Amino acid sequence: MKTVLGVLGVVLIIEGIGPLLVPQGWRAMIAQLSQQPDQQLRRIGGCLVVAGVVMAHFFL
């Protein structure tokens, strides 16, 4: 459980870097993503999940 919480903490740090350092660029990226069709967002989400699972497998 401790490892899961540690990994979640790292994810939150990485997710927070964008809005912290470049809020206007982050906002523009979110606006562009919101214009994408659902199928495209599912592909992006699926790729991120697969990449995360592969990284977790190799590094944990």
C-alpha cells in the first residue's frame, strides 16, 4: 500500500508541474484536448494506461 501511495504522489507531482510552470500553455492544451472526438480521447487514454502499466512493470 505504501508503494501505491508513493506512486500516486509522484503522479500528482508530475500532473501539477504543467499548470504550475506554464498555466497558459496548459490551459491551451486542455482546450485542444476538449475539442477532440471521444474516440481520439479514448485512444490517448488507452495509450497512457498501457505506457503506465509497462513502466510500473519494469520499475516496481
